[in-house]
Amino acid sequence: MFMTRLASSIVLLTLALFTIYTGGYLLAAVLFLLAVIAYHELTKACGLAGKGQKNGLEIIGYAGIVAYYLLMVFAEDKIYLFLALITILVAFMFLYVFTFPKYRAEQIMCAFFCVAYAPVMLSFIYLVRCLPYGIYTVWMIFISSWICDTCAYAVGMLIGKHKLTPVLSPKKSVEGAVGGIAGSAIVGALYAYFVVEQAISEQQVIWVFVLISGVGAVISQVGDLAASAIKRNHDIKDYGKLIPGHGGVMDRFDSVIFTAPMIYFLTLMLIHG
């Protein structure tokens, strides 16, 4: 299992490096694919997916994701993304009203949540990449999530004693969480010093990257635990089997999903503000 997980991680990292470095249509297309798979995994986990044939909730969700990603790529003013999100919500409410009582209110709310949770939040990877100097700042998303996860695991194994969330995830420790945040901040500082400041000589951004990676690491751990909580609520081990040794898209990108929007807004405030 360890070797399978390691091999998958190497392949994923290689694909991520190539896709994000290339950016543009390729990055948008890959994120769209991940968004569609994540929506499928979430609706299946939450019991919203139809058996055999797609139901109204799924059709609106998939159509909304398509519209959102087309606007993300081709609309110059990103305010239209908020319009797309509101339109998706309104479409779900139309379905709710005109098919009443086929769907319950909690099903409608859950279906909208499944769109906003993974597909929309994943899109912020593309939005960060499109910012000025985005080719540098976009990596903070992964430093704040995957580096944090690795450091938290290592520190937790070595010195972890105090449970972070005893009921939800008994193996995670407070020491591991702190180690993950510290590790992300250190890697963020090194990345800023050796890569970013060499490429952008007119700016000193080490402290900014330390802050971004540290805050992002906190958020990433909440994202990881939130995805675990959903699985616990619905009695499933993994969201899917797409990635050998990891599970589904939601299993591998749970922390990235939370980190991406935070990195986007922190970058706007601290670097471009």
C-alpha cells in the first residue's frame, strides 16, 4: 500500500507541476475535470446521485459547473462568477418549487453545497495562476496543503501526544498540527528567498510568503478534517477509487480545496493590495 501511495503521489506531483506551470486552457481543463469528478463523488456520498439515470439535482449541478468554468476562462470580469453561482442556486430552487414535493429542502441545499464546496473552490487555483506573478504564488496553495500534511504527519508520528480532534480523527495531534504550520511557513520562506525574490528582485516578499503559507496551513487542516467529517457522517471510507492508494479526488484534494480561495484573497491583499 505504501509503495502504491508513493507511486501515485509522484505521478500526481509530476502532473501538477506540468499542468500548473503551463497554465491557461490546460490548467482550466484539468481543474474542470477534477471539479466534475469531485461533484460526482460528493453527490454519491451524500445520497443525491440517481441510480442509473441522472436526476434533476445532478443535471443542474453538472450544467452549472460547465457554465461556471466557461465564464472563469472567457469572461474578462470575474464578477460573472458570482452571477453564475447565484444562477445555479436559483436553478436548484426552480427545480425544488416546480417538482415539489419530489425533493426535500435539505437535498436542494446539499446539492448546492456540493457545487460550491469542491468545483467552485478548486477554480481558485486557476484564478491565482492568472494573477500577476501567479506562476510563483500559485505554488503556495500546495505548500500550504501538501507540505503541511507531510510535516504534520512526520511531527505527529515523532512527538504527537495531545489529540487534536479525538472523535473525528484520533491519529491527528496538536503537535502534528503545529508542526505542519511551522513546516509550511519554513518551506514558504525558503521558496520565497531562493525562487521568488530571485525572479522578482524589486520586491522583498519573504515575510508575506511566510504569512500566506502559515495561514494557508491552518485552513488546509480544517479542509482535511471537514472532508473526513463528511465521510464519517455518511459511513464511507473513501470518496472514490480513482487514485490508487489515495482514493478519490476529494480524498487527495480535500485540503487544497480549502486552501486555494484563501491563498487567492491573501495574495490580493498582501501582494497586490
